[in-house]
Amino acid sequence: MTDLNIPPLLWLVAYQMGLHALLWGLSSLMLRESRSAVAHWALFMLLLGAGLALAGARSEPRLWLFYNGANMIAVLGFAVMRRGTEQFLGLDRYDREQLAVLLPVLGMIALIGPSEQWAPLRVTLAYGAQAFIMLRMAAVIRPALAQEFGRKVMLAICLPAIVIGLVLIGLGLRQVVLWKEPIEMHLGVSGNIALMYLYLSGSALFTFGFFVLLTQRLVASLQQAAVRDPLTGLFNRRAMTEQLERQWLRHRRTQAPLAVLVIDIDHFKRINDTLGHAAGDSVLMHLSTLLQSHVRGEDVVGRVGGEEFLLLLPDTQSQQAIALAERLRVLVRAESLGTTISVGIALAHSVDDSAESVIARADAALYRAKDAGRNRIEVAD
């Protein structure tokens, strides 16, 4: 043991936690996406700061709030942090697991009393619960982080969480080994200095790391909005133009077949006028789902106009394109959408001087289908 003045450092760390709590709290008011998760993180910082402040105010006689209460608040803060992180990643099914651990631990801390003889048990329970929460959270969020943000980001988030969890296990084991010597947070023990630096570093890394994740998600959302139709989720006209150019260049380079289908909903204006725009939106969404479910993984589907859709079918010959178009036409009529579709088909030819010329021929075929009575398929010359 060394005579270190720990309480001022506890207050300093608690002050930093309070600043982080304020930062996350303000962010939760300004952000629409992930608002609940961000609010959880604000509460996490607030609870952890409150627990440290109570520990820094410990004195004799021992009062329950400054000993048992401080431990309980810190453990609860870690649990809130885990819940917010899982919400952020859409993993909100572990509440029962958390409760199964928290209720007995918090119950024991609440009941054993603030006296020095119970201090080793309180310290061991608090560090053990915090370590479990950190390590279990790292295991749970790892696949979701890797899927959404990539392996490097996953490691940047999970490895520090694992290190913190292992350090907390070490602190708990140290108390078990030195059971007759209470190692409470406010005591002048050298290991407690390391713990304060761990809290300082951990909170800074957490705040930086998850602000980066929020920013990446916002950027991805903006990029998605730039290329996706907001109603159907299909590629919009801008994205389909880029996809068409890419497929066209591939066709010119490899001479691989390329088929283009332009699909238009017949009498769509009548649906909007008689049944309302909600009914029209329902038809659009239903058709977009049908199109996506009947194309291959390499095919590209987009909505390029009010009721007009575009399909790009690489490595597709004329008969295959006609067969798909006919299958779609029959399905739309059979599913009682209250309408039918007309389809124009064009295959990229050597005479085409650009991707736009293929689309122009498919559009011309579509107009012929509509002029011939609709609910039919026409193939461009």
C-alpha cells in the first residue's frame, strides 16, 4: 500500500464523465437516428461519473450511498452502456440476459452493507459485473460491427472493450487474493491510479469511437439516399444511369449479351385519381418487391420514373429476357394489383453507339406495346 491522494483524481474523472454525458445528451437532442442509443450513452457517462463522485466523497462514518450506492450506480452505468450499444446495432434482444446477471449482483451489493468487513465482496462483485458486461458486449456486437462497418472498425471497438474487461477481471482477482485488505476505489493504492487512467482513457476512446460510427452511418445514409428511390428502395434514375454505363462498357469489352427491360404500369394515373396516392404507392412497392424477387443476383433493378422501372440483365439472351418479361406480366395481372404492365425489351447490338441508344430502342418498344393495347411485351429490332 502507498499513501496516494485518490479522491481528487476521482473527482477529476467524474468531471470528465459529466462532460461526456453532456456531450452525448446534447447529441441525443439533435440526432434523429440512433437517438435512443445516444441517450443511453449519455446516461452511462452520467451514472459512471456519479458513481465516481460518490466514491470520491467517502468518509467516516460509512454511509450506504457512498459505498454500496456508488458500486451499484457504476455497475448500472455499464449495463446501460451495453444496452445502448446493442440498440445502436439493432441487437435489442439481450435484456433478459442482462437482468439475469444484474439483479442478483445489485441485490447482493445492496444488502451486504457499507461496513469495511463487506468491502472485499462489494469490490469483487462490482468489478466482476463490469467485466462480464464489457466482455459479453464485445462478443455480442462483434458480428454486427463487422457487417456494417468492416473488420478494422470492429477490431478498433472490440479490442479496447476486451482489454478493459480483462483489466477489470484483474482488479477483481487482486481483491480476491488480498481478501483481508479491502481495495476500495477511494483508498491510496497504486492500482487505483491505473484504474483512474483506465476510466479516463476508456471514456475518451468510447466517445471518439462511437462518434466515428455515428458519422460513418450518417455518411452511408446520405450516400444511400443519393442512389436509392425513397419509396421502393430500388436504385433511382441517377444510379441506374451509372449502372447502365458500367454494364454497357462490360458488354463492349467482352461482347457478353446485355438485355434491357423498360416496364411501365398501365393506367397508373387512374389508380391515383380513383383510389388515392396511398393505393398508388402500394402498387409501386408491391411491384418493386415482385421485380426484386424474380431477378438474379447480378441483375439490376431501378425505378426511373413515376411508374416506370428499368431492368438491366447482363449475360441474357433475347429468349431469356422475353421469358422473364412474360413471367412478370402474368404475375402482375394474377396478383390483383388492379393494373397490368407493358414491357419494352432491347438487346445491346454492335450497331449501338452508346448505352443511351439501347434505352431509346427499349423505350420505343414500350410505346409500341402501349399503342397496341397495353398488357403486352414488345421487343426492339
